[in-house]
Amino acid sequence: MNTDPIADYLTRVRNAIKANHRVVEIPASNLKKEITKVLFDKGYIANYKFEENGPQGLIKIALKYHPISKIPAIRTLTRVSKPGLRKYASVETMPRVLNGLGIAVMSTSKGVMTDKEARVQNVGGEVLCYVY
């Protein structure tokens, strides 16, 4: 049994990047699907596919690398809010990752979005992870 599925998701992606894999498979959940959509929209992953086989389903993520230097698009993937210590941020206290170059993925009352989108919509929420 996994107590923190989001940390497992991020760890699987980190391990696949370190091993230079092209595709990583992750057990699906609605929150993981939304995080995957945010990463795709912001250009951190090349593509994704949701497969509905079995009771849970799978997320297949195609990782993105630079075509010449083979450097991954995701340099760092850090879990912020953990089950033992949740981290919430209002619009005023929202974090800026790498002074605006990275993103903070947030779970808000209006869905999963980046810190920049949350500022525009004037909502706060739980800070799930940092990506840069």
C-alpha cells in the first residue's frame, strides 16, 4: 500500500529521467491525470496517454529531452505538500519557483493549475510540487 501516491508519481518520473527512459507508466488517479495535463500544457513532457485497463488504469507519459544534448526538460521535480505536513498558500503567499522560470503545481478549488494561473484567477490552495 502506498501512503503518498503523488510522491510515488513524482519519483517514478524522476527515476525514468535519470535512466534516460522515453516512456514511464504510472498507476492512474484523477489527481495524477490533472498533474500530467499541467505538465504537458507547460511543455515539460512530450505526450501522455490514459489507458483504462483494469480497475485503476494507467498513465503513459512520454518524457521530453533536448534533441541534440539529450538534457531532460524536467531538471527538478520536488514534492512540497506531504500527507504529514500539508502546505497551503494564499494568493499573497504563493511561491515563485526559480523567480518565475519554474512552476508550482497547485490543487485549488477551481482544479489543478500552476501558481501563475492561480494568481490570475485569484485563488489559493495546496502546493503539490515544484517543477523546473
